[in-house]
Amino acid sequence: MSYLFLIGAILFEVMGTTCMKISEGFTKTLPSVLIFVFYGISFILFTLALKRLEVSLAYAIWSGIGTLSITLIGLIYFDESLTALKVGSIALIIIGVVGLNLSSGIH
């Protein structure tokens, strides 16, 4: 169940971050309000996930998958550039998450 909470936390964090971009600096009302709603739900779900998960592993997964997701959203929907440095950096994040997972003995 903790991993379901973590997945939900990631999804709502990604939606909140996407709303940050869409809000255009808090000039659009609905996306501006949704930033706080989505982040609030994300933090609640993340807190519930931490009841059973190690914080280092959970945070690495949360931030790593969130970073990858936002990068993909930026590329696809906001026409952001993809550079070798971005690809390499995301690869390092994924390697770090896998390393933390292995060090925690979770398979």
C-alpha cells in the first residue's frame, strides 16, 4: 500500500509542477489554485507512504520519477530542448534510485 501512496504522491507532484508552468507566474487563476491543491495532496500521500518506506529510498524515487516525468512533459508539451547533459543527468538520477533500492534490500 505504501508504494501506491508513493505513486499517487508522484502523480500529484507532477500535476502541481505542470500547473506552475501553465499558471504563467500566477496570472491564471485555476492553474494557480491547482498548484496548492495538487501539492497538498502529494504531501499527504507522501507522508502516508513514509509510514512504511525508508525516507531516503522514498524521496529518491519521488524526486527521480518526478524529475523524469517533468522533463518528458517539458519536451512534449512545452517544446523544451533535449541536450546530452539532460539525458546524462537523468540517467544518473535513475542509477542513484536503483542503487538506493538495492542498498535497502528491497527487490
